[in-house]
Amino acid sequence: MEIDVPVGVAYNLYSDRESIPRWMPIISSVKVLKDKPDLSRWSLKYEGLGQNIEYSWLARNMQPTPNQKIHWRSLEGVPNRGAIRFFRKGPSSCLLEVSSHILHQFNSSSPSLTVSYEIPEVLVPVATAVQPVLENLLRGGLERFAKLAESTLAD
């Protein structure tokens, strides 16, 4: 996804893990551990299709490359890992490339985001039905991030 802000603005906004629920509505909270700032506790909540879904996990932010890459992996809870890369497109725009993986079996992808899930075999039919909803939620989150970054720059 290309956004109209300098790479440093996008990087700094995405680096603030506790602000992620502002633009990714399925993430209900992110709390950075005060005594270990590379660790954070994530909570996901989603109500849809007659279901209340809640998950949490502890994630470790790996050593970032300033203005280029942020990456993480879970230590407990929902097994996942991911990265976001920031590419300078010009003095006032950048390209974001996000990849996130929650293991393998059920795959969903959009042009700028890849998410993989490990789903118990019995839930595969449900997961297949939910795939378009999940793709829309993730795409919408990235679009909200772009708008938030652009409005942050305007302030």
C-alpha cells in the first residue's frame, strides 16, 4: 500500500504498538510490558457471523531496522509472526509491505497483506466462509492506517 507520508512518519506510527487498535479494529488492545519493552500482550476480539471470537498472545518485537523494517513473533498464545517493510517512494510518500503469518493450512491474501492460519480440520468449512470477512477487515485496517498517517502528518 502506498501512502502519502514520509517513510519516517509511517514507521514511527506503526512502531507505536499500543496505538494499533486505533486503526485495526479487530485488535482490541496492545499493552507493552513496562519491564520488557520488546514484549507486548495483544488481544483480538471480533463479533460476527453469530460468533464472539477472542484470542490473545504475547509477542516479541525483533530488532527493527529504523525506517525500513519492523518484525515480530509470538511467544505464547496464538502462534504468529510477521513483518512490515517501509520503502521510500519520494520525499513525501512511502510504500508499506506487510506480511503476517499465523502458521499454515488456511491462506488468505490481498495485494499488501498475507495472513496464514492453522485451523483445526473440523473448522475448515467455517474458516473458508469467514475468509472474505477477514480479508475485508485487514484491508480496511491498512486503509485506516494510511488515513491516520496522513492526518498525523497534516497536524
